[in-house]
Amino acid sequence: MKAAMDLIYLVSCAVNEEKPDAEKCAATAILPVNATESYIRGDANGDGHVTIMDATVIQRRLVELEHLNSDRIKAADVTGEGLDISDATAIQMYLAEYENTFKIGETVIYDEYELPFIPVK
Ligand SMILES: [Ca+2]
């Protein structure tokens, strides 16, 4: 699931008290309230569910039999350490109802983006 990513820029300035005419401004990019990006942690194939197919897709990606775009890799990297076999194992353990240490199956929502400092002047 992915919505449009039109960015709104919020510009804020701080006045330098030692030099009253000097301002330091920064622009922060944020997303509109209704523009969200979300994914289900562990849903490597993007079908909206976490199943054994997601572990299989990760395994196939690791031996270069499958391509995953950056959004799918983000969902597949359940351990947060880069995509590797531990992600497939974690999904298998989740499906076998072991303790869900990595919050697999939970929806991860981004509703606001903050980009690095952007000097305005
Ligand atoms: Ca899936």
C-alpha cells in the first residue's frame, strides 16, 4: 500500500539575537495528513498477509531468483539488520507461533516525513 508522496515544506526561521538582522532558516518536508505509506512487517511479497510464501520469497531473493523492490525489502527486513536468512527464519517462527519478537504482521505506518536540514538562505 502506498499513497501519493506530495511533499509540503514547513519553513521555520530562528533569529540570531546577537545579529538581529540575521536569520537562519530551515525547511522541513512533511507529508500531508492524508498521505500515508504503510506496509505489513514481514509481508515480503506485498499480498497483504504474512504467510510461508513471504519466507520463501526472501529465500529466493537471497539466491537471486527473485527481485524485491525497496518497499518490499523494507517489509521483508523484519529483524532490521538488512535482508538475510534470519528474516525468513523469523517469519517461519512467527508462523509457528513462537514469541513475536520482531512484531511481524503489524502494520507500519509513516504519516510524516522529516528530511535532513535544508538551508534556505
Ligand atoms: Ca505476503
